[in-house]
Amino acid sequence: MVDIMALAISVLPNLAGYLVAARGLRIQNFWTSLYQYAWFVGFGISATTCWLGMHLTQRIPRAR
């Protein structure tokens, strides 16, 4: 469940830029500029969300 949540959260910031690129529009704002780095942004958000979710649900054994 944490993995699916991480995927959904990481896709959302890139969605606006994708929709603009798919339609061929020339709109420039923060979200469309962020789409230039979609892979890095998605990976970073997904990794952070997954790590945080795993620790909050205690699915990872903690080091003693």
C-alpha cells in the first residue's frame, strides 16, 4: 500500500507538465518547468514517501 501511495504522490507534480507537453501548448509556469526534470523529481518524491511510509508503518526493522 505504501508503494502505491508513493507512486501516486510522485506522479502528481509532473502531471501538469505532461499534459502541456502532450497537447503541444506553450505555457510556462513552475509546474511545466518542473516537468523538464520529471524523472528526478518523481524518483526523489517517491523514494522519500516510500521511506517515510515504511518507517511510519514500522515495516522496516529498526537497528538496535
